[in-house]
Amino acid sequence: VAKDLGLQLPMFGKRDVRLLDRGRTQYFALHEQTGHLVTAERIDREQLCRLVEKCVLRCEVIVEGEM
């Protein structure tokens, strides 16, 4: 995420960067030292998308401050 946004890692930690997941469980997190998007919770496709052929989990990345 840091690389895609063009943020240097030292600046990444100083900005208010957060993920917004829809739903009760937050499946994703941002690794503070690398800026990578990582799984924060086990993702069970059969439980989440039983009858759906295409399973999509969406989240938003919010970055405070100027880009």
C-alpha cells in the first residue's frame, strides 16, 4: 500500500493511515513497518460466500494529510 501510494516508509508511520472494512470482522491490516496489506483474520471463503461464485472482500484505505 505504501508503495502504491508513493509514500516512503518513514512517512508512512507518521501519517494517519487506516483501513475501513465493511462488516463486523476486520480481515485486513496494514503492517506498520513495511506498509504491506496483510490478513488480520482467517478468511473462510465457504462461510463468507457460500452460494456466490465470485467472492469479493472490499476495504478502503484512508490516508490523512496531503499526498
